[in-house]
Amino acid sequence: MRGFLFAAALVAGAQPASAFSNKFDGVWTVDVRTTVGDCQPEIEGAVTIEGGRVVASSGADIAVWGYVEDSGDVSARFTQGQAVLRASGKARAAAAGGAWSSNTNYCGGVWSARREK
């Protein structure tokens, strides 16, 4: 369960893909750090954004939901079994960052991401 928390980055939404910008599309490497609670201290992984939506995570068996708005605002949810992680933040060009929390695992922290070329 704790390994899933690395995915705290971004998500795929219920709105049509056309509602979001594609300027943040691509594969993003995400670094997650726990600052509160007893979750894995640091994890690195990747997420894929297509049409402004988070469509995939490199974590095993993780369901993603989320989006990146044209303004760069990030909102995401990652689910693995009963564990849920929520992430929010801001993307600018090829870098992003923000905060994450998991009320199912009682922990949280910060995340940063960079778009792969």
C-alpha cells in the first residue's frame, strides 16, 4: 500500500478531454516526499498526461483520475485497493509541484515533477 503513494502526482477527469489544454501533455517524472505520517519516505515514478488528463501511472495496479488546467492547476487522485491519495499543485512549462495527502494512510507531504523530453 505504501508503495502506491509515490504516484501522488496527477489524474484523469470526468470532463471531456477538450475541456483541458494539451500544453502539459507528456510523461512526467514525479518525486514524492512524505513529511507527515508513517508512509514510505521518498518515491519516484512517472505519470502520463494526454489532453490535459492524467491517464496513466507507473505504479502497479493504481487507478488514476485527474487533470491539469490551462492555468497549470493540478488536481489528481490515485487509488490502489482501499488506499486513496489526493494531490494538488501547479504546473509551469516543464516543472510542477504541490502537496499530497492520504486520509486512508494518515500521511502526506510534497511532490515535484519534471516533464521528460
